[in-house]
Amino acid sequence: MEKQPTIWSALGQHLEIARTLRGLEIRFNPERCTGVWECYAVCPVGCWTPDYKNRVAIFHDGELCIACGACVLQCPENAIELKPA
Ligand code: SF4
Ligand code: SF4
């Protein structure tokens, strides 16, 4: 019988994909950020946190980033780029 994936094996797979894709990394310019939280809303792996007080996004977990590009496409201020590491 095939072994069912666990949350830990799924996380391990995710990190493996992330490592493969990490030829690209996020470059974030907080000076352009106007705090609309699109990045926070679209990131599938939770790399962004809203700093509501200062109305600026915080990119806090580059280890999890799979370079999907969703935040880059959604940011209305062009505050986020994906560039070769
Ligand atoms: S590129 Fe994708 S995974 Fe990486 S921070 Fe942006 S939305 Fe999240
Ligand atoms: S989508 Fe762009 S402007 Fe909006 S919070 Fe994220 S980085 Fe800032």
C-alpha cells in the first residue's frame, strides 16, 4: 500500500522545490511600498507580513519563497522584483 504523505513530508517536498527554484530571489524596495497587502494576499507560502502600524510590507521568509512571481505581478507599486540570486 502506498504511504500517505504527512505534513512533514509535504513540507520537505516544498523546501526541495524552493531550493531548486532559488536561482531567483526577491528584491523588495520598502520605499515604494504603500501597504496595500496584495503581496500578503497572494503569496502561497506566507513570505509576507503586513506591518499595519507603519503601512509597509515585511518580507520575512526567503527560505520558503518558491519564486512563483505572484507578488511581483500583483504589487501595484513595482516594489518587488525577482532577480537572480
Ligand atoms: S515569489 Fe511567490 S512565493 Fe515568493 S514571495 Fe512572491 S508570492 Fe511568495
Ligand atoms: S503589494 Fe507592493 S505596495 Fe502592496 S504591500 Fe506588498 S510590496 Fe507593498
